[in-house]
Amino acid sequence: MTTALPSSRLSGQPGDFVASLTPTSWVYFLCNVGDGDSQVILLPEDSNNNRAAIIVDSFTPKATRLVTSLSTAAVLPGGRDLPLVVVTHPHRDHMSNIPRLFRDHGDRIGEFWDPGYFHPIPAYTATMKEIERRGATISYAQPTAGLRRWIHGVLVTVLSPAVGLRNRFDTYGTEINDSSISLRMEYPVTANQTRDENGRLTTKNDPASSIILGADAQTNSWSHVMVDFPYLPASTTDAAKAIAAARRSTDLLRANVFKVSHHGSKRGINLELLERISASIILVSSREPGGGSHNFPHSLAQEIIREVKEPRATQAHPSPRRDDWDHRIFYTWDVDDTGTDLGSIAVVFDGASRTVWRFNDSRGDRIQLDNARQWQ
């Protein structure tokens, strides 16, 4: 099921990736770092034609080097162009490189988030020393579910940890993965409201795209998310339409792209959650199956993802499943049919358009922006 991707479905010439970006494009980079997370979100241009980037976790120097490459390519302007850095939870496979990120790019960082879960690994204590050393030059927050921030027009919503989990971190033993900060991002989030000839409220939304970043949230955390962000059935009343216009959706968990939590762990997702999210693109950051100490991604998680994409549970004699790539399920350890690593993934969002790019890097390689191929 996780067979090589056909090289005939990948195309691109040097320079195509950066040249393809428009002022309203925003990009999610999932770096190929094995069983860990290093993510960079390149934001759309602001009114001064400048971009900024959000970093979510950094296991290896790959994300730090990507920021450098984006600056060298004049995609990022320099200065305070890293408005937010997030450590989703204090595990080494998510924050080992954060102290180096502060050393290399600390003057560019505006705000730092972590869940407030104390875990005395060297990377955590070194990061806290960096925050303390920088004092008033950087804002520090420990967000919980429901916080919403607009950064370069992108709406960032914190889905977890729930307040109920946060309040028992230090006393009742919340599992460290369930302390994770999971996020939903959406752009654009403008809506135009007018009234028709009968005075009824009508709403026209600009085409938008969204992504959910699952961090390492597990069943306990997702159960709180499902309660905190309920499904809101459609209603035809003017009040309901106004609420829908403000939220842009009747399902607050729906997203176009989902970065699977906990590297495809069997405890990271469930069928109902994936059906709620209903993502057209599914991304997994991990080593190849059997290639790490935890055997991520777990076959149970993979089968849940496949069942959502291609339901077969009610079929008496189901036919063989289509390949994962045919369902737009991508892994950072993918190879093509020539045996070439496809590596890091970028999803370029532009309105309702979403394109996937691969950078042909192994886990130890730097991401080369001019070595990208687009998935067709």
C-alpha cells in the first residue's frame, strides 16, 4: 500500500518552486527528519509586500537552515520576520534544535509558545534560559484551546491542550504527548456580508484553505478537542448564517490538510476524528515502517487513514485498496520508482488551490529550494 510514487507524477524545473509563489500564497513545509517534527509555515505577503514565517517544532537543524535558505532566496526579508515559534511539547524529537534556532535567528523571533509542561531535558532547560536571557524582547505564552491569533492575515487557532488537561499537568499525570499544542491555520478569513432584495443576510466567502497540525496529541487530548470544537449543523436562520460567516464553517475541525499526530502512532488518531477533519491531503512525518525504535507509522493508524479515504468496512468482498499516493497520503520517507528519496514536503496554498511539492532530500540533507518537484 505504501509503494513507491511514480516518478511520472512528479515534475519541476530548477527555480519553479519559488517562482510559483504569488503574494497570497502561503506554504506549509514538513521537513524530512525521521521520527520527529520540524515544520515551517511561510505566510502570505503583508501590505508592505513582506512575508514572515512561523516555526512549529525543530528536531534537527533542517528547519533553521530552511529559514536561512528562504532569506537567501529573498523570500523572507530578515528583521523580525519570525513572529511565532511553537514547541508543541517538550520531547527531544520536537525541540532538540530549538536552542540553536534561538542562537542563529533569535533576534528575528517575536513570540514563543509552549504548553507549560515541565520536562527537564537539556533542550527544554536551554530554551528556557534563552527566553530568560532575552527578557522583554520576546513574548512568552502557554496557550490553551480556543486561543485565536491573526498573523499576516492567517488565522491561527489553538485546538489543544484543553484547559482541563492544562490544569492537571503537574498533579494528576497528564501524559506528555497529550500536553501537545495542536493548531489549525486558515487563510484567507475575510467574509463579505450583504442583504438581498428581501433584506435577508447573505454571505460571500473568499476561497480559503486550512491545515491542522496534530503535534503528538493522543486519544485523551483529541477527546477534549472534539468537545471544545463541536460540529454545528447547518441552519437557515439569519443568526446562524452570521455565526457561520464569522467562523467560515459549520464544522470547526474541518481542514483541507492534516498533518497526522504522533508520527502515525496507533494512539494518535481515530476514525471519527479523521472523518470530522475530512482532509484531502494527509501527511505523516516518520521513518519508513520498521526503521525506528517505535515502528512508526503503525499499520493500525495507516488502515484508519485508508478507511476514511476509501471506506470498505461495509463491503462484503472488498477489492484491493488503491495506493496511498493515489489518495494523496504522503510520508516524509517516500521514495519514487527509481529509488530516489522524495523527502520533505511543501503544500502551497493559494485560495482554494493546494499543490504538493517534494525536495528529494534525505533526513540529513539540507532542503534545496531549487530542487523541488511538483506532484501532479
